[in-house]
Amino acid sequence: MQERTLYSPLADNPPWSIGAALLVWLFSVVLIVISPQIFLLYYANTKNLHIVSSEAALDLMKNDPMAMVLSLIAILPAHVITLSISWAVATELGKYSFRETLGLWLGRIKLSQILLMVIFFNVFATTMLYLFPEPENEFMKLLRSSPKALYITAVLAVSTAPIVEEIVYRGILYGAFQKKFGVLVSITLVSTLFTLVHVPQYYPSILTIIMIFLLSFMLTTIRAYSGALLPCIIVHFIHNAIQAAVLVLQSFSTSN
């Protein structure tokens, strides 16, 4: 029984196919895009406004803090639906254990190693961004324009986001890719998909996008080395917590 908490054959030989994994990923992306749009359309309708393009939606969020807040709150139901779909695929509707198919334990890694990796990556990323400053992307501009939006984003970053993203990318996607293509190709594919999804959010901050790829590469390598998903969730959670804390503290210092 103790050995099963270190490694599960199902985690590296999952019952779902690459097609099913890609569908979960696609649903997760579509939900993140569509859910805020639905909330914004409803809010605009209550204000007798008409949103006919993505540019109009962006302008509404820039000029109306409540619209920005609602678009962020909309991420929560998107995450809940994504988790439900992931559970259905990973367990084949309850046939398998969700914990065992995804490897929800530490595996072959220690908490001390996890902390060291988080510290190293954040020091490296902070140093690079300090040495090579970038133009502020639209996402950061929107967050800085509304304290409420910043706080909601911070809460999401340290609650549902690390869990959902790790289950989809390092859990569902990596499991299917690894079974078919092997470790190195799977790490590269997962990291590429993870980065591509974040490009619209952080463009034109190219260095930030590169850091996102490196973060994903590190997380997926941890998944491959440990044979488990829980270390990835912990690393992602701590990383997001650090980033959220920095943004919140900066907002306090700016307001004062």
C-alpha cells in the first residue's frame, strides 16, 4: 500500500486517449474565453450597451471596473466545469480512481526539493525581467487599473488556477502524450501548448512569455521525474502566490 503512494502505473499509462486529452484541453481553453464573454454580454445588456467585437469588450473592461471584475469572476465557473470534464475523462465516469490516474501524491520528490526549485526559478525570472525590462502588457494594465480586479485575480491564482491548469496540462495532456510519444517529446508538447494559451494574455511581453514556457518546462519535468502530479500543483501554487503577493504589495505602495 505504501508503494502506491509513491507511484501508480495508471499515472503513466492512463486509460484516456490523446484525442480525449486534446478535447479536455480544447474545452478548457474555450471555457476560459467564452465564460467572461457571457458575463460581459449580460452586464452590457443591463447597461443597454452593445458589444459587437472583442475590441469593444476590451474597451468596456478598461472603462468600467465592474465589467473587469465580472469577467474575472467568470473564470471560476469555467474552472469548475473544466474540473468536472477532467474528472469524467480521467476516471471514465467513476470506473477508475481520480487520485491514481493522475498521481495525486508527491511521488519521487521531497518538499525541500520543491521549495528549492520554486526559489531558484523566481530568482532567475525576477533577475531576467529586471535586466531586460519589457513594455507592460494589456493584462497587467487592466489589473493595475482596478484594485478589485487585482484581488480577484490574486485569489484565483492561489486557489483554482494551479489545480485546474496542472490537472489539464501535467495530468490529462502529459499522461496521454507520454504514453504515445515518450517523456522528452511530451514535456515539449505540453510546455508549448501551455505557453500558446498564455500568449494573448501577455503579448507583447516576449520575455514574460519565454518565462512562462520555462515554468511549464520545469513543471512538466517535475511531473516526469516524480511520477506524480501533486508536486506540480504545489510548485504552481507557491509560484502564483509569490507573484500575487508582489502585485498586491506593489498596489499598496503605489496607492500610498
